[in-house]
Amino acid sequence: MKEITIDYALRATWQSVARMYNEEAKKFDSTMAVGFTLLSVDPKTGTPSTALGPKMGMEATSLSRILKRMEQLGLIERRPNPKDGRGVLIYLTEFGLEKRKDSKDVVLKFNETVRSKVAPEKLDGFFEVMDTINQLVSEKNIYSKNIIK
């Protein structure tokens, strides 16, 4: 068997999961990006628009298009931030809260299904590897000259 790279396994798996989520989102007349955004907005206190991009790992321009579309669909509303007059808070509308529940149910079903098929110790190992990869990337230790083994 030909050895695959870690990067390939990550990308291929994520693309498969993203495709699955988008197919499921279509049933709700939505997209994975909208569902992910709904789950990233605090349902009680709202979320500063400037905090959403970093929280979701998205560029501001991509997020702006999603937020504009969500506002047009009546899923969110923008309100001035009372603590910072220059800022804007994103709040979910009643319709947005309903769609957030749909998104949450889809994510929980995926997690429940995977957890039912994978032994807990294997999942623990998976999360440990993901944490290590995230740490290496965030510390910029991948391509530095002083790689610690």
C-alpha cells in the first residue's frame, strides 16, 4: 500500500465531511458555512462581528459575504455594540435560532455516529494528534531551523 501524507489525509477527510455537511444543509435550504456561522454566534449575548472571523478561522471578506446573505435571509441582525460605539454585534433572529438548532442537531448526529463506531481510546489518540498538529502550526515550528524531535 502506498503511504499517504498526513496533510493528504486531513484534506481528503475534511473535504468529505464538508461535502456531507453541505448535502445535509441543502435539505434545510442552507450551506455548511451558514450553519457554522449560526453555531459560532452566541445565542444569548450576540457576538462582535470582528470576533467571528478569528473564531471560525475565516477571512473577513468571506465572512462579510456570508453575514450579508444571512441578514438578507432574516437569520441575523446587526446591532451597535453598547460597549464600543464603533463595533457591531451579530444577533440571531428567532428564525436564526431555529436554523441554529437544525445545524446543532446535524453536528451532534455526526459526532454521535462517529463515537458509536470508533473506540474511545482511538478518539483520544485522534484528538491528541490534532492538538499536536495545531500546536506545531500555531508555534510556527514546522519549517523553523530548530525543529525539536
